[in-house]
Amino acid sequence: MADIMAGGIRIEYRRQGRGAPLVLFHGAFEDSRIWTDEFDRLTPYVDLIAWDAPGCGESADVPAGWTDRDWADAAASFVTSLGLTAPCVAGFSMGSVLALLLARDHPDAVGSLVLIGAYAGWAGSLDAEALAERVEAVRFTIDHPVDEWAAGFLDSVFTADAALERRAMARALLDDWRPATTAALLEVMTMDLRPALPSIRTPTVIVRGAQDVRSPRAAALEMVEALPDARFIEIADAGHDCTGPELDAVLTTEAAEAECRTITRVAASVTDATATDSAEPAGPPCPPDVRPPS
């Protein structure tokens, strides 16, 4: 683990690998350790960076009074302080909301988005009854021991045949979660981000497990329609947590394509600045296909 100051607080993160940068934002009740298997699988192909979000894992607590703008600023500061230029940012569940806030407020800081089990905020993706039930369930976690709600929560995240090791990791992380972080996140998670979607021009892939019972399919498709440059991928037999080979391929491909766009943009700016008559392209070629073998 390493740490960096971002948004005025200390952020811990993991970084390993080579190639195009890929930034991972974990979901609620987790931290960067949830990506342990991804670090094993993906680091031969990408420069993988996973943060402990503010108030999660080893990172500092969420400052009092933080708003959605503060979360976006912290995410942008994290990316730019690491010297990354418009990388692909992938967010799972809660992380998808934070990734959208980043792209909304700091579009130049992110080259592409992969939104997994995505929400346009809960109010933007759940109907009124489901929203009330979600808020009630989350408030329950603040005031009650983990053992009283862990099994039901995990059942909603993982399918019955999901890898036992991954579910066990998720269960272990629940013991380290801070209820104060849940309280700090509620205002952000209950937002309706649909009005902002048409202004988010970042190339986006929305990935959903076909068996996801937490993030509605109709809401994901509505997000795809509202975002100017978005496409939808559904992974058969997967739940809200839909990690595995299909998602790996999406992540590595999007990371490479985001880097390619950055290289092309920089090369074009160099060409414009020098105003030469040379027909030779400026800058290196885009990276080759880096998808891991299936």
C-alpha cells in the first residue's frame, strides 16, 4: 500500500502492473482488497491502481460536511496527483456513482468510464418504493451489528454459484467497514444524477450482470440512452458483482483505448504546435490489443 494526499485527506491505494493505466473504485462496504484477484489477473496487461475511498480501508475518515462536489474533487485529485492523464476509471456500484461525479465535474481527468452494477444515484435508478427500502436497509447497517445484516446483503450482491473465496473476502471486509462512512455517503448515493448524464461526454461502458437484483436493468439502459457516448454489456449468469473473464476483457480493452485516445490527442497537439509540413505522425502508435486470454 502507498498513500497520497487528495482532496485534503490521506488516500491509501494499491498499484501494480504495466501498460495502460486502469483506476478502480470499489463499492460500498469494501476497500481495495476486493480487487485482489484482479491484481493477480490483470497486472500483466495494465497499470492497475485501486484506491481505498475516503473513509474506507486504510484511508482517512470522510471530513464532516462533504458534498458530492467534494467526492468528485477528491477523485480528480487522486487521479492527477498520481500523474495519470485521462485514464480509464472503472467503478463498481457505489464506485460507479463516484466515477460519474468525477466525469461530471472533472471531464479532463478521465479518459473513459466502465460502470459496473451502475447507478445514476439511487434516486436516479430506483423507483420510490425501492429507494425507500434501500435507504432503510442501509440505515439499518449503521445501527446494528454486521452479523445481523451481512448474509442478506451478500445474497443480494452474489449469485448462489459465485466463487466462495470472493464472497468470503467480501464478508471479511464488512467487519472493517466504518458506519460513519455509510452515513457520510448516504446523501451522495441518494442523488438523482440523470439530469447530468447528457453533459457527460466521456466514452462509457455500462456493465451489468444478468442476474443483478440490486441495480435494475431498465435503469442501466436508461443511462446508456442518456449518456452521449455509451454502450451496454450484460454478462450472463452474473450478479451485481460480475467479476471474471468477461469483465476483465472489458476493463483491459477500455484502458488501452483510453490511452490510445490520449496519445492521439497529445500527438495532434504537438503537430499543431510545431506546424511542420512533415507527413510523419507525431508520437508513438496506439498500444496493441492487451486483452487477457479468455
